[in-house]
Amino acid sequence: MTLDEEVLKWVKVRAARMGKGDSEVIEDALRRDLGLELLDRLWSKNQLPEDQAAGLAVEAQHSRRPRRRR
């Protein structure tokens, strides 16, 4: 992974202030920006068996795809 030098400088500043490593600061920012914490909370409340959840995911994917013309 390549980061802009200015961004990396601010990562290092934040890491030093928080007593964390650079990687931890970057991972925290990505998790926050990607909404992974919210997804983790939602998944923890999920009561569906895995096969049903997978079926719903596949169904949702297929419903969003454009229909092929024959």
C-alpha cells in the first residue's frame, strides 16, 4: 500500500499522540470510513442461519443485475 507523504505524516502524528502504531491508526480509520463497526454490530444481532443469510444475499444480487436479452 502506498500513502501520500502528507497523509503518512499525519498518521504518524496521530499515532504518537494516541500511543498507537501507524498500522493501527490506518486500520481504525478504514474501519470507521467503511462502516465496518456498524456492520459488526448488525451481524451480531443477526438471527438467520448462515445458509438463509447467504440465500438472501444471492437473491439481492440477482435482483439488482440487469436482465439479459435473448
